[in-house]
Amino acid sequence: MIPVRIIRGPEPGPTVFVTGAVHGDELNGTATVLSLIKGGLDEGQLQRGSVLLVPVVNIQGFERKSRYLPDRRDLNRSFPGGATGSGARRLAHTLFTEIVARSDFGVDIHTGSGHRMNFPNIRGDLQDEGVRRIATAFGTEVIIDGSGPKGSLRGAATKAGCPTVVFEGGEIGKAEPGVIAVAERGVLNVLMELGMVDGDIVRPRHQVEARESTWMRSDFGGLLEFHVAPGDIVDEQQPIATCTDLLGVTVGTIRSRVSGVVIGMTTSPTVTPGDPVYHVAVAGRGTDRLRRAIETDEHPRLLDEVRDHLASNVVVSDVEPATGKTRN
């Protein structure tokens, strides 16, 4: 059984689904949907159309505090599923036929996976006009263009004619207020864009589209000293982390191979060679425009608060560019 809350407006309009916890340990989506249910989106606010709210899709994973289903299958690699076969296929099929097939648009809310955090961003196939429309309206500074992994909910839904985006933000096992606020505001922005809710869309100071993202990996083993935080803008060859041995002796510096925006990072200071450390979205010249917008905007923004909050989860120290030495 999958819990669903349906809110209908008094006038006809589109149907939008919002899902949380497709991965059972990613709780920011659950908290966002519950916030919408408990007051962020009441019957008086929704003027047109219907919203299908699913706080937890992967009930079995949620109960076990696990990303996966009990058979270790990833539900978000199982869509559109089927009426027979594995439990993952059957669950995916149920959600697809009962929720996705009845919807015109969709928002699927995720977080970083184990020992990783994500800075709020939207992901979707921008070649689809419907996806581009709601991805832009959602209001994050960074949009990642891509159809998604094979078997993902967003990919299968969009292919079936229901343009769907993924919101990524925060980390597993937590309900993070700032990330939830960004996600909830983004859903309301989408509903405003579709004419379902009256109001003015809250837009970011600048928005960049990235058609590529890449992980910066460590060539060393030991303990990490981080030099940039989620949401920071980095330049090619910029020192982003220093690796030391267990006695504090520096064994190497990790530098960014590209210029872009940090959309994810590890939360664990321990590292072995080959481990991912930072996830950077490559946004071309848009990165420079975003940097200037951040530097010149004097108004406090919700995303700035989230930057500061996520950075508090790890120790971030400055680095002297000329020497590579850290200064705390």
C-alpha cells in the first residue's frame, strides 16, 4: 500500500504528482510532501487542477532505513515496471499506472546517497518542452540537462508523456529545513507556472544549465581537508581539498579538473584512491554570470542560507593558492 493525498482545486486544470522517498532513506522528499499536505498547499490555495502527493513511495525501504528494497534492487532503476517479475518491477508498475499515468507533470524529490550531500538542483531532459518549462520555473540556480539513468522514474515518466523533473538536495536520513523550504517553494513555483496556484514565481538571481557534470576523485588515501562547500563556484585547477596522512602530513592536493558549480560532495573525511570527493556541474560561461550575480546581489536569498547550512556539516578551511597550504 502506498499512501497518497489528493488535493483538487475547484476549477479544471492539469494534474501534477509529487513523490518522496523513491529511495527509502531520502527523507527530505517525505518532509516536503508532508509540509505541502499539512498547510503549504491547502484546498483554498489550489485554484485549478489536482495534485497527487506521495510522501513515501518505497515503503519497505523507508521502514528499514534503506535506499533499496529488501531484495537490494534500486526502485529508481525499475520504471516503468511490470505486473509480474520482481517486487521492484511490481511496485514501479503500481506507481506508474496509478499515479504517473493519471498525471500531466511530475516532480520527484531526492537527496544525495550515502555519505554525500547535494546542493539544491533540478535535473531533467530539457529537450522536452514540458520538462524545460517546469525545470526553469522550479527556481534553482543550477539545472542539469539529461534524460536520467535507465529505469529512472523521471526518464520513464517523461517518455510516457508526463514531463517530470528530479529535485536533488541535502543528504540521506535527515529532514533539513532549508532544503525542504527550497523544494516546497519550487513545487509551488511549478504550480504557479501551470496556472494551478495564483501568485508570483520566486525566481533565482541567475540560472545556469549544465549538460555535463563530473566527479573529482582523490588520487590519495588518508583524511581530507575540504576547501569548498556545496553551491560554491570553482575554477579549473583550483585546490578543492587537501589529503593528509593520519599524523597530519600532507600527501597531496585535489584540484578541480573543470570550472563549474559544486552540486555535491562527500561528507566523510576519510578517503582512499579513486573515491569521489566533489561533484561539479559544468555550465560554461553561465558559471561566470552566476558568480557575478552572487557577488553583486545584496539581498539575502534562501539558497544562500542553504549554502551556509550545508557547509556547516563539514569543516571547510581556506587554502593559500600560491603554496597549497591550508589556513584554518
